[in-house]
Amino acid sequence: MSLPYEIMDTPSEKEYDDIAKLASIICDTPISTITFFDESRQFFKSHYGLEMSEAPIEDFFSRHVIDNPDEFMIIPNAQKDDRFKDKPSVVDNPKIVFYAGYPVNNDKGVPFATFSIIDQKIRELTDTQKEAIKSLANQVEQLLELRRTKLVLEAKNASVAQEKIILDAIIEGTDAGTWEWDIATDEVFINAKWFQLLGYTSKPYEVFTMQNWRELVFPDDLIQFEVGLTNCLSGISEKFHLKYRVKHLQGNWIWVENRGKVVDKSKNGKPLKMFGIHLNIDKERMQENQFLAIADSVPGVVFRSEMAKDGTANLSYVSNGFLDLWGVSSEIAMEDNNRIWSLILDEDLPKVQKSIEQSATHMTNWVSEWRIKQANGAVKWHKMIESQ
């Protein structure tokens, strides 16, 4: 019953011992205990006047107290009580004669421990003493709730610490620079990787601010940087996602990808903090430029498409050969790819659409042929080969 509080076999604590001692003083008894249970034994978290810290579950009296929530169990003379007179704790040490026990409840009001008052002579408790014991039992309950809260917080902190270890490992593995912007002070807290991306081996600023950051952005990219930041702060966009150039220590400009979002707001919704990551995409950008140069020089058309969640495909890139092949400029094709579909002959459309569905379902290359009708009335055959 006491397992959620992880109290069994814990060392003595002054808070519990002081309560047990106070109970003995109030009731003028030599022994008082705060007792918890598991399947086989009784554990005395506090045992004032008693040398042992545990006992078999069959012995002593405390186990019987929890059968009656919020009620005292009082035995004036255990030596005359048939339920207890043969128990070792009555026959032998500590030679219990008088016993009074009151239940200690968990947060749901269910008894799971006991507060016990013990004497070696016949006696009774006054109403005042009973009320005092009830109050002390309540104090034990409060201590236990504090303990449970502490255990929950420690578990959460351990989880957070583990998540941080994982996050740090991911950041280390991806060479990501992290940043956290305190909007009120304008100070930006960044990790070592952030500056390493720019060629620095140590932090070049004692205090790094958003204004310092702006000064590193390529002038032609600064407007889109400000617009993206403003849109994120105002709530127009949920995230700040931008690719732009920043100045390297050696004087050249490198491409970075920046992803961030507001992570803390005031009660009235005012942004207080942003957090994000920086990635060096200079090599990817160079490879992209090389790809575009090659794509514009090969015969036919090179394109890049993305499948949306609703199943529609959007063109994110179309090479310059598109105009000669389709009679539509690449800009128009990327703005509205329905213009492309409208050029395919009606009798070929079902076959083309089915080939796209099969490619998406089986994650295979898309290969298809169709005819288009040009503005001058001529019909041309096209063949498409697309890799996933």
C-alpha cells in the first residue's frame, strides 16, 4: 500500500521522529510508531521507544487499524483480548498491554499506514489526546504528500535530463548550432557550434544580441530575415524557417538554414523567448546550383515535384527546357500545374493518373507516356521517367 510513496526501508527522518515523540509526550506513553506495510512485514518509519524497525505482518496490531478508516482502534488490555493475547509482542518484548491506533490515509482517503500509541500498562485516552493524535496523523499525511510530490518532480527532472542528453547527442551528430533569444533583453544565447559554423574557435562576443546577428546577415537577405522574424513573433506564421547567407570569419558568405519558434509567452500572449537551430547548408547550396546548371543544359525537361498530404503534386522546380517541350513557361508551370494537365489528351489522362498512384503506393519510379496538344494543333508524344 505504501509503494507509491517509496517509503519502505527508508532511513529515519527527523520530521517523522519528532511527530512520534510528540505523540508519546501528549499521551504519556513510552512507545509510539508510524507504521507501513508490504505483503510480509510491518515497517516502522518512526519507532519512538521501540528498538526494532520492523516486525512480521502477523505480529503487532497496526494491520488491523486500516480496516476502519478514520476510526481509533483502542485496546485497553491486550493481555485480556483473545485477538492479541498470544501474540509475541504481548507475551514477549515490548510486552504490549495498551494499544491505540489511528489510520493514516493516502491522497484518495484510503488507509495505508497507522499511527500507534503503546503502553505497558492498562490505560485509556482522553478525548483531547485522541484529537491530538488525529492532528498528528494528518501531519504525517502531509509529509507523505510532500514526499510523493518530490518523487514525481525528481522523475520528471530525470526525464528532462535524459531528453537533454538525447537532444545534445542529436545536435552533436547533426552539427547544429542552437540559439535562444530573450526578446525582452535582446540577448541571444548560443552554443559553441553556432559560432563554429562561422569559423570561430571561441565566442567572439561577450554578450551576443539580435542586432549583432543582423549585422552578420548578407544585406540582400536582411529584408526576408526581418519579415520571417516579424511574422513568427506576430503569430502570422507558427515557425521561423529561412535560408540565407551569413558572414564567415574569413570574409566569405555561407548559406545557413534557420529554424525556430516562439517557446514562451506572457499571460497576454506577448512573445518572450524564441528557440531554434542553425545548419550550414553551404555545400548543399553549391550542389543545388550545380544541379540547376546541369538541368538547364540537358535536352528535355528536368523537374522536381512534391506530393502533398491531400495527394496533389506541386512542382518545386522546372528547368528552362519546359517552354520548348510544353509550350508553357516554367514559372507558369510551378504556379499552376493544372495548366500542364489541361494539355494532356483526355484519353491519355486516366493512364497517367493510374501510373502516378501506383508509383506513390509502391514507392517505385514513375514511368509513363502520353500525348499533348500544342497551341498550333500539333500532337506530341512525351515520356516521363521520375525517380523517388
